[in-house]
Amino acid sequence: MGIFSRFGDIVNANITALLDRAEDPAKMIRMMIQEMEDTLVEVRTTSARVIADRKSLQRRLERLADEAAEWERKARLAINKGREDLARAALGEQQAIEEALKQAQQELTAIEEQLTVLHEEIGQLQQKLDDAKAKQKSLQVREQTSRSRLDMRRASNRDKLEDAFRKFEAYERRMDNMEAEIESQDLGRNPGLNEQFEDLERNDQVEDALAALKARMKSTERSHD
């Protein structure tokens, strides 16, 4: 089933309001445009048929006018020849043709009025279709902009995470180097009792610093999600 049930629905449609209520605005605007284009084709087809009828009726009017003029010429000829009986008969034919001519003229007037209405409808439909296409273009630009912003945000978040991991790795390397330096100084000698306690305290400080850094990194990851 289409979005619009008749021509008036299209002309009076509030495209923005319909799109605001739509679950999928992009799909909705495509359906609108398709239905508008189909309706426009139908109206143009009807217009073409009416124009053809007008041309045919105009030719008939010209033919009837010629026939009426011919019967009048014959009536004049009959009068000039003293044949009033033939003149009356010719005038009777002329009157019948003029009646048909009058009726055809009324039909032509009705066709002209119909074409005027169809012309207005085509203009209204075309304007509405142009509006819908402009709205579709606007939606596409907005979607592209939003997608680009999202990609940039994701890229920025990845950069921040990678930077945090690099800092963490650098900190770990620094800790490793400090521990290696301490161990190298102790090579070849047995540590005294005080030095052993100092090593324990130093290791505790390193572990505390490492735990604090990991906690800050987890907090940063959660805020980015």
C-alpha cells in the first residue's frame, strides 16, 4: 500500500512531519519520491490523452465550420436560381451542422478547462517532487556527515587508547630497567638484612604505582565507551 491514497494527499503532505515519525527516514523518502514520480507519470499520460482529444475535436470543428459555410453557399445559389425549396433544405442542413458545431465547441471548452486543471496538478506535483528530492539530498548529506563524525570519533578514541598503551609499556620498561639495575648492583654479593627490607619496600612501591596506572587506564577506557 502506498504512502498517499490520492493526489491531494501528495500535494498537502508535510514531508518533514512524515519523516520525523518514520523509523527509517531514508527509506520513507525513497518511497515518497517513487510514488510522486508514478503519480506524475499518470497525470502526464492523462494530459497527453486529453491533448490528443483536443486536437481531434479542433479538426472536427474546422470540418463542421467548412460544412456549414458550404450549405450556406448552396442556399445562396438556390435563391439566385429561384429554388427556394432547395434553399430551405440547404439552410436546414446548415442549422443542423451549426448545432453540432455548438456542441463540439462546448466539448472543446470542457477539454480546455480539464487541461488547465491538469497543468496546475502537474506543476504542484513537480514542486512537491522537487521538495522531496531536496529533502532526500539533505538527509544524505546529514547521514554522510554523521558517519564521518562517528568515524573520526572512533579513530580519535583508538588513538587515545593506543597512546595510553604506549605509555603503559614505556612505564613497564622503565620499571624493568630499574629492577635490572638494582639486581646488577647486587651481583657478586649477598645483600644485608637492611638491604633486603629496602628491596621489599621498593618493590611494593613499584607494584602500587603499576596498579594505580592500570586503574587510571581502565577509567579512561570506560569514559570513551
